[in-house]
Amino acid sequence: MNGIRHRILELNGGLNIHIAEKGEGSPVVLFIHGFPDIWYGWRHQIIGIAEKGYHAVAVDLRGFGDTDVPIGVENYTEMHIVGDLIALIDTLG
């Protein structure tokens, strides 16, 4: 789809996180979906932002899309979500 690439990254203690991305380098523009959505809701913005020279990345948060689904409500706190996003930003540079 218009050059959008998909990857699974192992982050934050072994969690496999799916990202959809277009563009390279820095700066990274990170798109985060709401409930109950996935990366796909950002598909048009990914293309537009990448065309402006940014590295556009949309993530499937834990429990959604092609990202792992940890068992137990205790694995879905704000700290877990923020930790996943920090690990993703660190990995992307």
C-alpha cells in the first residue's frame, strides 16, 4: 500500500510489536491509535508525513492488531503502554 512497510519488533521484555512505517531517518513521527483501533486508521497520514521528509511510524499497541496480546489486565497499565512506546522510540533512534 503506497510503500508502507510492516515490521515486527521485539521490545520491552520480549513483546512483539507491529509497526507500519514509511520514510527514513529522523525525525520520527509516531502515530498512536485509540481504542479499539489499529495502525490502519493512520494510513493516509503516514503517506503524507513521509512525503514531507519524515519517518512516519504507526504502532499497533499491545493487545491490538498484529502485536502480542499479553494475558491479564495487569499487563495493560499506562506504565506498560508508555514503556512500550519509549522502547519503540529508542529502537527507531
